[in-house]
Amino acid sequence: MTELKNNTFIGIDVSKYKLDIFNSKTGEFVEIDNTKAAIRKYIRALEMSEDLYIIIDLTGGYEALCVNEFYVKGYNIIRAEGRKVKAFARALGISAKTDKIDANILAQYGEKCFNTLRLYQPYNNQIKKLVMRLSDIKQLLQQEKNRLKAPDNMQIVTRSIKQLITIYEKEIAKLENEIEIIIENDEELRKKYKLLLEQKGIGKKVAYILLGLLPELGYLNRREIAALAGVAPFARDSGTINGYRRTGTGRVDVKKALFIAALVAIKYDEKMNLFYTNLTSRGKKKMVAVTATMRKIIITLNAKIKYLCA
């Protein structure tokens, strides 16, 4: 965290239907609805500054909308853990509890504990970085494994390759463990992760990719999510020539992960197997049927997560 200067701290006490807000600079208390429209109206009236910090308490998910609205507008956000804020209030000798008092305490907590706090980064962004790093290391690991198969390796070269393989495997395990910790510490991510694993064909590694590289899952309509995943069909028609429908590129790593998931689902998921078989029995090419299965999987997951987050 940067050095404390003339910073302003806005404490936001969150409940299901409303937000109580205290501004340390103006001393103003405001109560607004916990809705997108009300939060955006408040943000529009707020003077943006790099020395302004938004302190929001964690309330089991009710804070998610508020956090997201401030984050996308570029504000500095600190998510305050309830037990730490309570301990801070006790240290100040504050025992009374109202929403306005809680908002004030949050602002004070941000100011007094500033140098010990960390700015909020969306968990999906953290997972994205870890997933991308995992992909890089896995490529390096595969390269070393391929080199190990070379028939004319010197003994010292073989030993060096094996050492690198061990290092890469340990790094992969560490990164995957870090992803698990992030998921475990976030209620919404835990729910999404559990839901993803319920789909046959999706294991932990595919779930990591979907959480990290497709954070829009559950927030878009079926066409939009299919396009992002690279499985939305578009026609190749020109004049009197009608071509096969093809899919857009989308996010390559997501598309690769869905391809693996679809192959497993076709084999082990009765509904997906029936869907795939119906397509091939009607004359569809196998690859076309696999892509359609990929699309069905991602659209189904999108609908389930949308319902979960409603």
C-alpha cells in the first residue's frame, strides 16, 4: 500500500437492500438502495481521486454489486473482513452498533490500518493470471518431456532435463494449490466451481480455465457466451454459394478446454451422448457434432450460473 497522505476514506456498510455510506472528508452520511441504478448515481456524484479509498465490509455476497460498480470505474477498493473490523471497533471502545456507526468505523478502519491493508483485485483476475502462468509452464514441461525422448542425449543433458521436469511439476502443483485457495476463500467462486464440476467432462483443470479465462460466464446471453467461447456458428454464404457453418475463434484456451470436456461428456454423460448421437445419425460430421456439444455445455453452464447468481 502507498504512503498515507491526505487520503479520503469512504466506509460502506452493506445489507441486502441498502448501503449506508460515510465520507471521511465531508463527514456526510448517505443511505442508498443496494441496486445498480442507485450505486451508479452515487458514483456519478462522487469526485474521483487517486487518494480516495472505498472500504466495503464483506457480507456473504451482498457487497458484490457495490464492489464491482466501484471497481469498473477505477476506484481503490478495500474489502474489510468483519472480524478484523469488530476487533478494531472494540479497541476504540465502540460497542454501539447501527448502520451509520458501522459505516463510520469502516472509514476509520481504512485510515488507521491503511498500511496493513491490500487493494482489492477481482479473484477472477487472480485466477486468470495463475491459469495463464500454468499454461506457460505446462508448455515448457511438455517441451522437456519431448527432449527426454531424444535417442542421442548425453547423460548430463538427460540429468538436466529431468531436473527441469521436477521443477516444473512442483511449480504446477504450487500454482494449482494457489487457485484452490482463492476459490475456497470466495463464496461465489466456490459455488460456481462446485457447479462446474457437476458437469461430466469438466474436471478441476477445465474448471480453472473457465473461472479464470471466461469470467463472463453467467452474465451474458447464450449467443454472447458461445461467441466468447469460440463455439458460436456463423454462415459462410456468398452469392449463390452456401458454405458450412463455422465457428469464430473466441478465446482459444477456453475452446480447447471445452473440446476436451465435450469428448468426455459424449462418452460418460447420457444426455450429451444422446445429443451428439442424434446429430451424427442425421448426417452431421463428427467434428460438427462435437462443436455443437461444446456449445450446448457452455450454454447450459451459463444458464445454471446465471440462476445461481440471481
